Amino acid sequence: MSAGSPKTENDNAKRGAFTRFLDGVEWLGNLLPHPVTLFALFALAVMVFSAVAAYFGVSVEDPRPGQEGVTIAVNSLLSGDGLRWMVANLVPNFTGFPPLGVVLVALLGVGIAERSGLLAALLRSMVLNASPRMVTIVVVFAGVISNTASELGYVVLVPLAAVTFHSLGRHPLAGLAAAFAGVSAGYSANLFIGTVDPLLAGFTQEAARLIDPDYVVGPEMNHFFMIASTFLIAALGAIVTEKVVEPKLGKFNEADMDAEAIADNHVSMEKLNSVERKGLIAGGVTFVSLLALLAITVVPEWGVLRNPATGEVFGSPFLSGIVVFIFITFAIPGFVYGYITGSMRNDRDVIQAMAKSMSSMGLYIVLVFFAAQFVAFFGWTNFGTIFAVNGANFLEAINLTGPGVFLLFILMCAFVNLMLGSASAQWAITAPIFVPMLMIIGYAPETVQAAYRIGDSVTNIITPMMSYFGIILAVAARYQKNLGIGTLISIMLPYSMVFFVGWTALFYLWVFVLDLPVGWGAATYYQMAG
């Protein structure tokens, strides 16, 4: 077909419109300040607007049964009481913030498993030992599993997947795309409870307590739904790769590879040596043994970690202390692997691994300080409750209180994620408004959080604001010279679209059709007590 044909001109017009859309997303994202600065500005804004709202007497009627006629008014942070409260609570707001401690404790264990080489060896073993027919779904599945250890999937799996596809005579960018889709668009799905679960649960619990001061949200509260989501994302990712992305990429031109990619291909395709295989087996046996010991404390009716008052698993020390078990089940197998392979020999090596994992959390700790102040300010001023009540009243006025409200909520989260790529930053901002709002119209915080995780995940791969996007772009450019942001996003867009539709459909099927809990002891609906 000639270059000037109508079809070519139409395709060029579509690419031009898509490029302008991506440019707009990048421009809007660049307008936003750093997330730390954003939270500091939000905290200051709450201070100023609380004084203005209190001056004008902004208030709502308490919606809880038995509280008829009780008015909830805005408290000013710039009043005498407000200033005294801020001075007395600035440090407790930070040190008592739920996501802080639980994430750091979990990461200590994950850091040992990662620094010893256990997690990287596991990913290499899964991908390199997969049969050619199964390699696509294994790559996506491994990407989802890699989320247990933050950057591991981006740094190890994505380059490895590109190399693996190339070695099989397939387009390396298809392998890169499959891995990137699993790691990033499937970010919240996993078979295991990882560091993201306590992080989000902490924000959700603080938001829920604006309505119910005693409400508890644990890291395990979305586990069932995320297990199912792992298999869905792996299947959808494989289908999109083989039926859409790979045919679109066409035949790979070897001349496009640079010298660094050629060198990496030679090194990365080395299978695990005998010592690494021995370490992996020993680590796996240790992991299974720990699970068996844990099961003895939970499964029998006399299990010591069951709820001592009711004898049930719900409300038990097992669930409330799930972060402790994340630490143990990563740390001990990680050390066993490291000891056998020689990467860890003594306590100093273990301490060094934990110290390195903590050193990588410096920015997170700074962000949490300001996020904690914003969340606490938002709650003390009653802004969260007032926004939630007015929002719930609006939804009831337009008759949008049924399950359809979650479609709009997921869409909103997916759109915001294009410009604010941090899961913790976005949820810290939106949870204090939407969790109580949807609680008022009858939905449990655990259900709201599960819906949020879909929107927060599916657009990660099409936003330049995602923190690892530059790394992925650099790896992709090794296989296609002059590859730009627009090209990479156009490759990844089909995954976002299919994942959004498929994952949202699974949410509705799971929650509203099959009426299954999204996690351990998680409720679907919420009824405000009198």
C-alpha cells in the first residue's frame, strides 16, 4: 500500500492523536510536585481551609443511626485548640501511622530473601525452565509474583524476559511487554501477602475510622481476591502478548540490537548452576516447613494462634500478626539459600541485607511523615467525614448507590494513576474521602480497597509518571533504536485495556454475583451501628 493511501493517512492521524494524548498526560503529570511536597501542601491547605470552613460554620448532620440531630462541624487547626493538638500530635501522627511499622517489618524479611539471591534465582528458574509453549504465561505469572519484592521484577525479570523471547526466535519486546504487564499492570495481584498489603491496609483503616473508630483492616483483607486475580492477569497477559502485541511487532530485526543487549543475552541465559539449584531446593523446603508449622498453630481447633475468646481464625493473633509471618517466611528461607550458595555466611551478612533494605526506604519514610500529618489533619478537622457524608448524599440523590458506583470509582483511580503513579500517595489522598463515603452507602472498606487496587494497577504501564518507566524504556531501546515513550506506551496500551475490562469483570463476579469475601474475614457490605 502506498505511503499516501487513505489507510496510511488515517493510521498517521490516529498515532498523532494518541501521541498528543500521551503528551498531555505527561504534561499534567509534570505539573504535579513531588509526592512529598504534595502531601506537605495538602496538609497546609487543610490547615487554611479548616479555619475558613469553621468561620463560615460548615457542618453536616451525623448519618449514623441513633445520632439524629447531632451536628458534625469543621474544627479549625488554626484555632487555639487546633494549634495545641498539632504540637502535641505531630510525632504520634507519624510514629503511630499503621503503614509505617508494618511495611518496614515486612521489608526486613523480604530484604534478606532478595539480597541473598533467592528471589532472583526463583524468577530465573521459573522463566528459563518453562517450556516454549508455556513461556509467555510463565513470564506474566512470574511478573505478578515478583511484586512481593518491589523492584526485583523491573530490574531482573523484564530484561530476562526479553532475552528469553529472543533466544526462542520471538520478538524480545514482546517478552519485555509480557513481563512489564505482569510486574506493573498486575501490581496488586499476588499469591502471597507482600509489602503492598499492609501499606494499603493502614491507609484504609485510618480512613474507615473516620466513620467507625474501632474498625480494623488487616493486610490479609484482600488476599482471596488477589490470589484469583493472579491467575486472571497471567492468562489475560499471555493472550494479549500472543494475539495482539507480538503480531503487531512483527519480525524482529537483529540489526536493531545494540552491543549491550547482545552481551546481556549471553550472560542472562545462563541457567542456575548446581549450587544455586541446591540452595533453591533447600529454601523451598524451608518455606514449606515453616508453612506446615504455622498451619499447626492455626488449622486445628486448639491452635494456639486462633482467637482465644471465640476459637475462630477471624480476629485471631494469626491475622493481626500476619506481618510477623511475612518476615519469618522470607527471612529464614532467604538465609538458608544464601548460606548454601555462599552469599550469606553469618549474622553480619543478614544484618547488612536488612540494613540495605531499610536504606532503600528513606524516601518512603519521608513521604509517610507528611502523609500521616495530612491524614491526621483531615480526620481531626472533620473534613473527611463532611466530604464523605456530602458525597454519599449526592450518590443517593442521583440513585448511584448500587454496584455500578464501583465502575466509576475504578475508572477514577485508573485515571488519577496516570498522573500520580505512587500507590501509597494516591491511596493516602483518596482513601479518606472514598472509603467513608462508600461505607455510608453500605460497602465495607475491604471491598473499596479491592476495587482501588484494580484502578491503581492497570494504568501503571502507560504512564511516564511510573517510577520505573525510565528503566523499562532503556531496556526496550536496546532492541529497537530510537524507541520513544509513545512507542512503548502504544505497545503496553492493549494490556491496560484488557486488564481493566477483565479485572473489573472479575471484581463484579466475585463480589456481587458469587458473593465471595475478598479476603480473610472480609465483609462485602457495611452497616453503620447505632
